[in-house]
Amino acid sequence: MDVQAIQQGLATAVTNVTGIEQALPSLTDAINPPTFAVTEFEMTYNQTFKGSGIGMVETLFSCGIYTSHGNSEAGRVALVGFLAPSGSGSLKAAIETDRTLGGACATLLVERVRGAYRLYTISSIDYLGAILDVRVWSTS
Amino acid sequence: MTFTPQVLTDCRIYFASLDATGYGNKVELDPTVEDLDKTTFGSGGWHERTGGLFDSQVSATVFWQAGDLSQPDDVAWAQLGAGTAPLTVVPTSGAVGSLAYLTQTLETSYKIGADVGKLVSSDITWMGKQPLARGQVLHPQGTARSSSGSGTAIQLGAVSASQRLYANLHVLSVSGGTPSLTVKVQSNVDNTFGAPTDRITFTAATGLTSQPSNVLGAVTDTWWRVTWTISGSTPSFLFAVSAGIAPK
């Protein structure tokens, strides 16, 4: 199981989503919105018996989507487009197109959105954004 | 003796030709004996009891996957009600000599499902149709065999005239051209196996399969092992063998 490969897979999956300027496997100090970035993860081991492998591991990735400097109507409009459950601008649809992320994981589910329209501070700059929780299962 | 708690992370579950280990996250063994009341007026005001018929039930929670007879759904579906498949549960690593519980079962329940957004899982229930033996692993699942050979000697003990040695063969992976695997269980007076006696010969396996078998006591030999004869074009097998002694 390669966590960084999963992060890269998530970023790659949304690279061609309409309107995305940056798709990053991890958050950098400076961003150029609209930016998608994997921000953190929680991992739970031992979801199955281990056997000769690793057993199934469940990882919940938090992914930020940041659409504008500060609060703006344009930012809010862009944000709801990215958070739509389907369509060419949907992050969920793009990530779930290949649920293995090119073989980096066994399967995944874009589970929910948190904190939409909230301001997130990155390097002392406030960005309008939201967090997507992506649950990923790995078996090897 | 110092108590060393066992965290259940590496339990092995072999059912028919399925290694459910990497799919499963819960297993329970429930051997029972019928409680027969033999209380009389002479019992002094207390119940008296004796044991009746033994029974066993094993249940497991296994994530769903289908494909071939090495996958949970294919095996559980094929075995529902079939009543012929061996089951082996090993609480630890599955290495040779690991403690194993083994029996032959009737699969009586296969419940599949999940809430939306959750992983598809299944609950499988097996009822024992022979004694649940407490024995050991004679051959580990994780060691691929591509040529004939013999396994490690294990001292399971002698088998009395009122007992049987029960053995389960699980053939979990097969490759090569016209592969064939014949497994025997042998006994010997000591661990040198200078003059072994064949006690069980499983039917030759040419694909994913399983077989329960047994031999009736008395067997005074206390040491046991498996041998395997493999033929075919670049054959390779993964198989597990467990054995234990229990009343006949």
C-alpha cells in the first residue's frame, strides 16, 4: 500500500475536471485557485485478517477544494459546481471514474462534503472552499 | 504462567477451496453439548446434569467477492446446503504446527448485503457434521509446491480405538498444465519417519478443491506428517492440511 500513490491518483483523477487550475497530491504553501489538494488522512488497519498480505486497510482522505481568495459569489458558484454529484465539473464523478486510481487502491468512495463555503487559511491567506472525504480501501 | 493476550489479527479461515483469511474480519467457533437433566428426588435439592449430544457451529463475516472457486461468493454459493466441505480455522499464523480447529460442515446460512455506500459483506454459518477436532496445521497455505515432497513431522499423539484422526485438505491455488496433486497423511513412531505408514490418501486434486478425510484408531504412532506427489507441466499448488484427533 502506497499512500502517496493514492494521493497522486486522487490529484490525477481531477486534473481534467472543468475549471480546476491546480490538482495537488498534497497541500503546498502557495496555491493558485481553483485548487484541489489532499490535505490529511486517517487510517484504520485490520479491516480483515492479515493472512499473507496486509489485511484490508481503510483510509479516509480529506481533500480540499479552494475556489477563490476570500469570500466571493464567483467562488461560491464555482464551489457548488465542483461539489455536484455528477457532471463534467464534478470532483466526485471524476474521482469515482476509476475507483482503483490506476491500481493504487482496491476501491474507493467519495463519501461526503464538509465545511462548504468556509474560509480556509493557507499561508495566511483565506480561501473559500470545502472538504471532500474520500474513503479508500487497500488490500495490498 | 504469564498471561499473553492474543489479538486476533492473523486468523486463518479455510473453507473448501476458499482461503477466507484476507476477506474475513470475524469468526466464531461454538462447540456445544446438550444439557440433559437427570435430577431425581435423591439429588439433594440440586439439579444434576449429564452431557448429551455434541454439536458445533462456526460463523464468519466475510467481504463479498466473486470470480472463481477461490473467491468467497463462488464457494459459499456452491456449498450452501451441500454439506461436504471441510472447514479449518487457525487462530494464529497458519504455520506448520499452529493450533487448528477443523471439521466437516453443512453450510446452513449465507447472508449477503450492506447499507448503501458500505462494502458488501456476508455472514456465513456452518454446522458441524462430524466432531470439531482441535489439532494442528500439517501443511501451511502460504508455501507453494511445484514438486513432490514431504512436510514437517508433528507430534499429534496416538489415536485410540475410540477415536479417529480427522484431516482436511484445502487446495487453494493451482497453476500449470494438467497439474495433479496427491496428498497423503502418514504416521510414524518417531519424528525420523524411517518407516512411515500411509494413513490417509486424498483423491488426486487437479483443480481448486477440498477433501475431508479420517482414519479410525487404534494408531499407536504419535508422529504425523503429510507428503505430496505433484505432476504436470510446470505445476504449482498452494494447499493447506490440518489434522486433529477426536472421538469417532
